[in-house]
Amino acid sequence: MHQSPTSRRARLLQGVIHLASLAPLAATIWAGLHGDLTANPIQAIIQRAGRYALILLTASLACAPLSSIFELRVAIRWRRPLGLYAFMYAALHFGVFVAVDYGFDLVLLREAIFEKRFALVGFAAGLVLLALAITSTRGWARRLGRRWEQLHRLVYVAGLLAVIHYAWAVKADIRQPLAWGAVIVLLLILRLPPVRH
Amino acid sequence: MKIKSSEITPEWLYLSRRKFIKGVAAATTGALIASGCAAPTGPGPATPEPAAARASDTPIVPPAAESAATATPQAVPPADAAPTAGASTDELGDKLTSHEAITTYNNYYEFTMNKEAVAFVAKDFRTRPWTVAVGGLVHKPKTFDIEELLRKYPQEERIYRLRCVEAWSMVIPWLGFPLGSLLREVEPMSQARYVRFETVLDPREMGGQRDSWVDWPYVEGLRLDEAMHDLTILATGLYGKLLLPQNGAPLRLVAPWKYGFKSIKGIVKIDLVAEQPTSLWMATAPEEYGFYANVNPAVAHPRWSQATERRIGELSRRKTLPFNGYAGQVAGLYAGLDLRQDY
């Protein structure tokens, strides 16, 4: 079958997106195997995974404006894989916390998650991402119709919850979380109809 | 009988402590008389304990243990010497944290907020010459040279647990001397109720201090009876040799029953004061950090639980002990204090 140069370029870019999204995982595994994850490797993995989740989620949110406003049409095809990779890192973030850090101790986990707002907002962000990941298939999109779009707008809520989670986790200096929050808000503004047109 | 490593003390030091305790007893009695034995009002310091209670709280070497005492080296080996320790566990049987972890995983915001980077960023920090000005409400204010402190006070090993407010912990074989010895030398006045400590302010050498999100320098404080407690030391070394910059060289406080941030590093100033000092963290985040900062699994940090901790080098969490496992020695200091209120 004939392939146009644009679609070959698109495929190449798609490959770069997958590689770039998986590279942090590979780097973390590599660092872990070489004892390079600080004296506190569990926390290092949790924090790294959380950071990658936020980065990829933000990248996913940038796809629509890139595509529509900056006319990089192909970018819209990166939105779903980036979102799913963000969910993968979020799941790793949460999974290591539950399984390794707390060893599935439900009593301690209940206290750690539900009695502290910082963990609770992170948990909420994770639930939103879970719902979006499950319904990210074409089948679900068809079944939900217009509702699918409405549902997937919740990704901005997940992003902002993640930023709040991050801001409440740091000891005092919240400049980094604020910067992420500003970027997400900006990306949200770019989606508003008056800006978009 | 199992002898706690922290109890292995040279005989002369043991004797000097006994003398010191008598001295403190006399001083507190004096203070009690001076203050008319009035119970303090509000959240101020509790009335100093009677001398008898203090003596029993202080871990005194039982006579039988004296023979087991090891000689304290007179000159502490330099920071680049091989790490050594007098025991492989603390008194609870918990293994020492590795020298590698202790010297590469540090909270020292004066240099950087990245724990793993502190060792590198601080590696050229100059710790000589160094002086510590001890003053305030004392009869004999004096500025000590660090070399003088190292010569004058025998450096003894204290194996203590360190519990960070961020819910990780280590077991560290410190070298140092009781803060009380130094304070006794400058003769606190009877009005002195608290001790205020200050870290060096040197933004040229400490990059983190060029960042103005908090009011440098770092300030910490202890109540005078906490400062005089035998567990409270000024550390000059760890693992048998002088401190590295990332661990607070050349002189840092260690109060093992309090969260790690109380153990102020790079001390240049110690003042005896009448009013409760405001620490850097109290000023920066007053709703999160109180003056006492005693390790307490029952009082959560406003944002996270303090019920458990991760011991560096271990996989899963362990339960946090009240007063970091030193309740037997220090709980008496806080009789009558609501630890939920005075966290």
C-alpha cells in the first residue's frame, strides 16, 4: 500500500512520543538496578513516577491547542497515548505507595489516604484518570457519544488536583507546583471557545 | 545484662555528669526560689522538675557498666578517615544506617533543597576557622573556637535514632559532647529559660541562602531543661570521625527525641534567653511547625500522618515510637503539657 510522506512522518513522530514516554520508566529501572535511587529508593520511585505522570498529563493537555491553534494537526493523535502513559505513571506512583511502602496494610493506608487532604486529592486525581483510561477506547467513545467528550474534560480537573496534591506534599517552597498549575490553567484557557477562534 | 551503647561512658565523664546533675539541681532550686515557685501561666515552660526526677530520667551509667566503658579518642580523626562505630546497633537492636546513606541523603536547605545533591554542593564548604559565640543571659559569655571545643570536651559516641518530620529515619553513631557541659561553663543567669541557636549566614558559600523564600539564617530553640538534658548533645562527628559539611559540620545540635529539623546545623551562635525563641520553621509555616517538635505518632503533621516512618535501608514502614523511643528519658520533661497543643 502506498504511504504518503506525511503519514510516514506522522508515524515517526508517533514512535518518538512512545519512546519519550517510556524512557523515564527505563531510566528509573536502570537507576534502581544500579543502586542510584538515593538512600530512600521507595520514595524516589514514588516521587519520580508522580513527576512523570504530571509531565505527561500536561503534555497530553497541550496536544489540542497545538493542533488547533498552532496548526500542528498531527499533535491531536498524541493526546491519547500521552494521557495513557500519564495514567501508567500515576498507577506506578500509587501502586508502589500501596504495595511496597505500606505493604497493603489497610489500617495504615486508610489513615494515610483518607485522613490527610494531601493524599486524598491525589487519590481523587487518580480515580479520575482511571475512569478516563478505561473509557479511552474507540468503543467507549462510540457508546458514550457526546457524553464522552464531557467526561474527558475532567482531565483538567485531574491535572489541577494533581498540582494541589504536589503543592501540599512539599514542605514549604511551592514555586514548582505553582508553575505546573499555571501551565495547566493556561492550557485550559487556550481551549475556551473565545480563545480558540 | 545487656548494656545500651548509649550508656557506655568513661568513668570520669560519668563522675562529671553526677557533679553536673548536682549543679543543675542547685541551679534549678535557685531558679525556683528566684521565681517564687510560681507555676508558669500559659503555654510557657513547665516548672523545672525536682532534682530527684531529673536524676532518674538521666541515663546514668550503672557502676557495673563502667568496666565496659571504652576509652574516648582524644583527637577525632578527619572527616575523610574510614568510618568506625563502637556498636552495630542502637539500644533497641536496630542496625546503624550506612555511612553512605547518612552522608548522601541530607536535608540542608542552606545548600540546596535536593537531598541527594547536598553532599556535592556542600563539599567545599569551609568549616575552619570556625567560632561559636555563646552569650545572652549568661554570667560568662564567651566565643569558642571549634578546635577548643574539640580539645576541651571529650568526644563521646552516642548512637541515636534520627526521625525526620518527613517520616523517614536513620540510626546514627554521633560523636559529640553534652550541650549542658558548654552551657554550664558560661553560667546561665536565673532568668534564662530557653536556648536559641543560630546557623552561620554565608550566602556566598551557601547557595540556598541566596534564595529568599525564608528568612535566613536558620534559627532553632530548646527549653533550658531540654538543652541541659543528658541526651542533648552538640555533635562534632559521626562514625568515629569529624562531621562532613552535609551533616552540619563543624558543630550541630542533636536532640534525638525531636524531629530532625530541630537539630540545627553549622552553629555559630548560642544565646540563653528569657522568651521562647521563634524558630525558622515556626516563622515560615506557623500552622505546621511548633516549638517543641517532639516525635509523636499520635499528632499528625497537618498534611501527613506521623504514625509510621521509613527507616532508610528498609523496605516497608515501621511504627513511629513516642519521643522517638526516648520516652523513658524525656517524657517527664513535658508533664502537664498538652502535647496536642504544644506540638
